[in-house]
Amino acid sequence: MSFSIGLSGLNAATRRLDAAAFEVARTSAQEVGRPPAAQEAAPAPAAGPAAGPPARPVAPPRAADAAAPTDPDLPRAMVDMISASNAFLANLQTIRRTDENLRALLDAKR
């Protein structure tokens, strides 16, 4: 029974590690495509009385926009990777101990 618990824990830890690694990779990919900080914060032109027609109101986000992924959180993804790695190692140790116990039982029967 403890073997199956360890195995299911290994599978869960592997999925968590894959998800965290995906977030780190996605963060790296977004950093590559991001313009330098000086270009991001370009000042907006001053609006005076003769600046032109008033701006149109911004429409609320559509459902498709609401489903867009948010910016990944790199520190959280790194913590998740470390946590998943520790869970993987703990479940692997459970499987090793179970294997040792089964070997000891088989050796004692001989």
C-alpha cells in the first residue's frame, strides 16, 4: 500500500514540477519579447484645451480577454519548483523504504 502511495505522490510531484517549469519558461519567453524599460514608460502627450476631441470611454473587457493568461509570477514559480522537487524526493524515499522492507521480509522467510 505504501508503494502505491509513494508512486501517486511521485506522479503528483512530477505534474507540479512540470507546471512550475512551464511558468518559468513562459516568464523567460515574455522577458525576451518585452521592450526595454525606457520604452515602456514613454510619457503621454500633454492634453490641453486644443488637444482635439475627447477620448472615447474604454469598453469593458470581453470574455475572451478575461480568459487571457496573466503575467507569470517568477518567484512563486521557483518556490513551486523547489517544493515539487522536495515532494518528489520524499515520495521516492517512501518507495525506497518500502522496497527495503519487502526485501527484508523476503530474506527473513528464507
